[in-house]
Amino acid sequence: MNPLYPIEWAVAWLMVQFHALLSVFMDPDAGITWVLSIVGLTVVVRTLIIPLFVRQIRASRAMQMVSPELQAVQKKYKGKTDQESRQKMAAETMALYKDAGASPFSSCLPVLLQMPIFFGLFQVLFRKLPGAAEGEAFGPLTTELARSASNSTFFGDVTIASSFLNSGDGGITAKIVAGLIIAAMCAVTFFTQKELTMKNMPKAALEGPMASTQKMMLYMLPFIYVITGPAMPIGVLVYWLTTNVWTFVQQYIVIRATPTPGSDAEKERHARINAKREKKGLEPLDFTPPKKVSEEPEPEAPIRVQPSKSKGGKKLSDEEKLERARELRAKAAEERRKAQEESGETPAPPPSASPLNKGAKKKKRKK
């Protein structure tokens, strides 16, 4: 049993429904009507996976933001090949992914979900459509509709089943149309990857192996289209180009609304906000992030007590220190006495000389 049969049937049904809708005001046997039917099919598919696409953008952003921490973990366990070190490295890596909300699988999920639809459309246009045109109807794709799709042309004799390698009656025109679509696919994909990796990432995330992989993809994806595109029917190329344009526009909207902190896209958003405020006569906002305050108080600098020195710069002896202390005490007592006289209070009599002072005076006289 063909595992893609349900997807092929759903793709054919959607294409037929859009063709019926467009046939209300367009020629049902015109090639452009069938081309727009494929565009409508693409819009439905991409609309259904919008939540997954937003999740992909956030996951890709988180993966690149956590890249410096991943490099630190890899450097920490560099050269350690024992089982315990590998387990610790894996555990720390998963912890970083969990804290940052990053998931390598989430970034690939929309692409993985679209691949069966892509191959289903390829089978419908490459196999089911010619078979149905010869009398083997496929679900909603009747013999009459299949003959209409196979014989309807645009740009001369080009059909949706023509390809660059198998141009049929379209001849050189079919090759030119297929080549232009492939070139447009490459350009749109290149600018999509550039916006995601260069504009929406801070400078710190543009270094390391993950950033190098993203830069490599910037040129690898267009190259893949150049290799595989010539064998694809033009109808499949139309689907491919439409989904690439949809991705570019959707990504532009998401990045414009919620850019990555520290990226050029965020700076442009801040500039737009302040420009709107300036038109309204409001003061610009300061988007400078506040400095992180450490929860632990910083240790106080030790207070260095300079040793007492005389005016000449020499260290004081114990007797000189004692004499200086007496002078300071007498000066303080004199200041208190003057303050009491000014306030009208009776000043206290000066303290009598203590035995210690008398002994000091006698000692001084003997000298």
C-alpha cells in the first residue's frame, strides 16, 4: 500500500476545489487557472502550519542564542572520551536547551511536515494526472479535469506538468519558465536565510560552529534547488516558489514584530518606535537594558590606617603620641567650655591633674 495515498488524495481534492472556485470567474481550461489552484493549495497548507512556523522561528533563535554556552560546554569536556564525561556533557547540553527553550527538532518540524505534501503533489502532477487523463480517475481528479489540467496552457504551450528536462510541447518556453521559477526560488530562499541568520541575530551568536552551519545553509539551499529543480514539474515548482515567498513574508512579519534581543532587527524596531513617538511630540524611549545588579554585596575595600608621623615625616614615639593625645583632649575641653559660655551655662572647672599627669610632669622636669 502506498503510504502517501491519503496525502495525494487530499492534495488532489484541494486543487480541484480551488479550480472549481476560480472557474466561477475564470476560464476553467486556462493554464493560469490551474496554476492559481496550486497557489491556493499552498496557501491552505501554510496557513495550517503557522503555529509550527512561529515555533520554528523561536527555536532557531534560541538555538543560536545558546550557541556561546554550548561552545563553553564543549570546551569544558574537550578531549574527555570516558562514559561519565559524555553523560555529563549530554546532561549539561540538554539543560541549556531546556533553559533557553531551544529544540533542534522544532526548527525542522515545519519542513518535515511539508515534505509529504510536496512529494504528494509531485506524484499527483507527475503520475496521477497523466493516468487520469488516459481514463484512470484518481479520487476527485476525474478524467475530464485531468485532461483539462494536462491540455491547459499558459505562455504558449507550457503546462503545469512540463519541466525543464521534459518540456514537451512547451519547448524552449517551458525551459525558460522553469528556469525563471528556479532562479526566483533561489533568490527568495537566500534572502530568507540572510534575514534569519544575519539581521535577527546578535553579534555574539554569529560565531561558532552553529553560526557557520547557518552561513553554509545560506548558499547550500539555493544550490539544492538548482540541482533538483530541473526535474520537477512546473506545477511543483509553483508550489515550491509560493511556499518560499510565504516563508519570507511570514518571517519578515515575525522578525519585525518580535526581533531577537541585541540584533540589528531590534535596533530598527526601537528606531521605528521612537520615530512614531517623535511625530506625536513625545520623548524618545531609552531601550538601553539596565545593568545587572549582583545579589551578593561586593566586599568592602580594607581600610588602611597610616601610621602616625610627625611633621618631619618620622614615626612618633610613645611619649610624643601621649603628648599629642593630651593636646587634643585639652583642645576639645576648651571648645566645650567656650560653647557653654556662649549658651549662658556655667562652665565646668577644668579637671585636676591626675596622679598619672603629675608623674608625667615630674618625669618631664627631671629631663
